[in-house]
Amino acid sequence: MPIEKSAGAVIFRRENSKVKYLLIKYEWGHWEFPRGAIEKGESLEETAKREIKEETGIKVESFIPGFKEWIKFFFKLKGKNIMKIATFLLAETKEKKIKLSHEHKDFAWLEYDKAIERLTFDNSKEVLEKANKFLLKNDF
């Protein structure tokens, strides 16, 4: 079975002492974090930075050390089953304005409770839950 690997990030910003997470709506209708395919020779960090810039217009300078989560799922493409492994890092931004790529239909900055409700897939909800706990535990 073919395996595809991608990288992205849970992106957050602070607004009036509240943390808001960035979710984007993909053209297929699901809400997710920005991510994309790892290209040959790229590190996870390089891929995440490139994909975040391409999908949202946000330039990430660095990621918060100590956070890395991955999910695994399966999908069909042209009649073939494919396993996807997506790794997510954690990044803070001061930017509020988003420039969506043509691949996406909408975006939202949401507080944790609303973001958990909006995310489409349970494994993405688990990543957000871990990111939120990480931020609270490490006093970010």
C-alpha cells in the first residue's frame, strides 16, 4: 500500500488574553489544520513552513519546541488505497489576516471549544486537544 507523508501545524494567536486556533476549510468540505505533502529533501519543519505560507499566507519563523503529533488515516485515490501520515507542529503567529489558496474555501480563528466542534475528523480533534493541553501546561 502506498504511503504519503505530510506536515503542517496547529497555528494559534492571542487576542485579548484568549488563544484562537486557525482552521481552514478544504475544497472537499472538511475543516482541518494547514498541511501538505513533504517534498523530496524537505524536513518536517521546511514542509510545514512552506505549506502554511502557500495555504494561508502566514510566514512561520519557528515552531514551539517540544510539540509534535501525528495522525494516520486511509483514503482512496484512483481506485488505490493510500495510507497518509500527517505530522503537526505548533506555531504562534501575530497575523490575523489570511490569504487562502485556491484549494481552500474558508478559514476561522476559533477558541478551543469552538475549534474542537468545527474540526471534521476525530484524529484532528485529538491533535488540537494535545496542543491546547501543551500550551496550558507550558504557560504559553
